[in-house]
Amino acid sequence: MRIHILGICGTFMGGLAQILKESGHEVSGADIQFYPPMSEHLENLEISTVKGYSLVNLPKAELYVIGNALSRGNECVEYILDNKLPFKSGPEMLGEILKTKKVYAVSGTHGKTTTSYMLAHIFLDQGIDIGYLVGGVSNEINGSASLGSHKIFVIEADEYDSAFFDKRSKFIHYAANTLVINNIEFDHADIFESIDDIKKQFHHLIRTIPSSGNIVYFSDDQNIEDVIDMGCWSNQIKINDNEIHLNYNKKEFSISNEIFSLESLPLIGEHNFKNYICAILAAKTGGINIKDSIESLRKFSGVKRRLEFKGEHNGIKIYDDFAHHPTAIKYTSDAVRKNFQSKKILGIIELGSNTMSAGYHGDSINESVKAFDDVVWLDQKKVIDDANSYDTLDKCLNGIKTIIRDYDVVILMTNKDSQSISQPIINFLNEK
């Protein structure tokens, strides 16, 4: 089948393009911008692409896959609708492929990407040629997507909507056999009005999990418990309940009084400790022994832009972190402070997500950075009332340059392209 993808350069749609090609389809695509690494990846796959959505460049295809960045009024969208051409959303298309797979879906407001890669790494390290589609880039796994030859498929299951014509969350389409719910908080203020709206989508997701399936979750997360209380028909693997207990201080957990130590695993922070637990327990439902999972995770060094060390420049350590929510910021800031107790730490934070830039989180943003000594904000909508808050990138960079040499550790936090901030800072520090 000839398939044309509108919005092909995003992580999800680019990964879907690869899986469709591996499935034997002829794939092409269009997007407004093409940027590495996805642009290079598509080129290596020999997937033909065109820049922009001009109708002149819309090829004939048997199916059009429309990304959720496109909306009514788009020239290609209107043509497809007017002529009743066949179309699907990206998640719906992936869901068709996953009907033949045993799906492990990792959901939640925070930690999806890291936990998904942890889980995929466990299976792959154990010699199982699984399929996967995960946002971000892992240091150990080649590429963000693969069809795989085995029935197991690991998917990062996002609660964002599927397309302009399908406002259900993406994860509804995946027909998961094992579901991980890391946590549930309010996010995506551009499509959800309240936490209750998000809970409803998670409830719809749980309704799709078979009775033979598994749900791995933290029993002390009230929002998750609220969702479970709406109805659950699957096997529940509750963390921090009667059978499974965590001890973060000792970096260990126990199942039915058998203790497992995670002290030697490389990633820092309580949030990564929890990510480890979720990945290990999910892998256990796939037949992987806990001790084998731990051994595999010793070889997992993390995901790019998740507290990623970018190097030391003139004695200052630079880290890059994909921060999109006050809780995620707090996870990172607390982990860094614990790791660098006596060091002076500067946080550089861009309010990039729709929710944070709208000011929805209020004082919780300020509360999330208390572990830092100081913070510089790139705040284009002027949500933060602070002397170190700047509404343009140039002003922000100039402000950073006046103070940055006073710190030992710098954490850059944004859910957008970090290069525009990090590279000028690194260049400045490297100047003699």
C-alpha cells in the first residue's frame, strides 16, 4: 500500500513511517520543517519527503495518515476531506499494526520515555527482538522505532489527542496487554480543561485492557487510584501495597519479603528509581526474571535530554533535561541537589509547555526549584515575576552570561529545542 504521512518529521510519526516501511508499505511524507536527527533518519530509510503542505506536492496515495499538528484549513486536509480520500490518524494506523503484537504500553505524565526505553532495553538485552516506538533517543538502542520480529512491542503511550478529527488520547488505539501508569497529573492545558478530563481518558484506556492483561501502578498516587476506582477488569500490580514495598534511601524494593537492590544502577534520582521498578515489574509479566532485568539495566545509561550530561566547560558541569511540568522539574532539581550537595547549582528553565506558559501551575513552579541556588527563566508570556525572568531568548542569554561563571553545575530545562540555549552557553564558557 502507498501511504503518505502529513507531519512526518515528529518523533512519533517518523517512527511510524519506519514501522510502516518495515511492514512492506511504500511510504512518503510532508512536514513544515525537517531537522536532524529525524530528517537524516528518514533519508537513510529512503523515504521521500517534501517540505510544506502545498496541494501541488500532495502525491496520490491509497491512504493518508494525518498528524495531530494539522488542522482544518490546511490545504491538503481540505482536499482530502472534499474528495473523500481515505485517511487515518497516526495512532489509529499504529493500532492496526499492533493487533498482531503483545503490547506493553507505558503511560503517565512523567517518565514515559525513560521507562519505555528501560523496558525495551531489558527485552533486547535478554536477546528478544522486540518492536518498539518511543519518543526521544536512547544511548543504547538504535533509533526510536523498530517493527521487530517478536510479538512483544513496547510503546510510549501518550495521553495527548490523536488528530483534529479524533480527540481521544493516542493510547486508546494501542490495545495494550500490559499497561504501566507511572503517575497522573494535570498537563496539556491546550486540550484538557481539568485533571478530571485526563482521568476520564485513562479510564477509557483501562477499559481496553483485557482481563488477562496487567496494570502496573503506584497505589499511593491518588489520581491513579481514582481511575482504578472507576472500574478495572485486569490484573493489578500495585507498587507500595501489601506485596511490593519500596525503600528509596536504601535503593531497594521487596516482593513478598524478597529484597532486590538497585543501588548499583547508574541513573540518579527518586524518579528514576521508580522508573526502574515499573520497567522491572512490566518485564516480569513478560517472563523476565527480576535479577536478569536488574543485570540488563546496569548497562542502560539513560535517554538523551533526560538529565543528560553535556560536558564540563571551564570547571562548570552542564546538564540538559526535558522539563515540561513542575513535578518533572522538582524530580530533576532534587536529584541534582542530592548528587551535588556542596555545589552551587544554577537552573535555566524555559516555560515551554502550553500548560506552564499559560500560568496554570501558579506557585508550584517556584516551589519546584527550591533545590537550586538560583534560577534564570525564559518566560515569553511573563508568567514568572522574578528579576531573572526574560521574555526573549537574546535577553535570557545575556542575563545568563553575566552570572554563569559563579556556579559549579548548570541544569538547562526545556521541552523545546535546547540547542538554542545550550550551545551559546557552552561557546561562551569555552571562550578564553
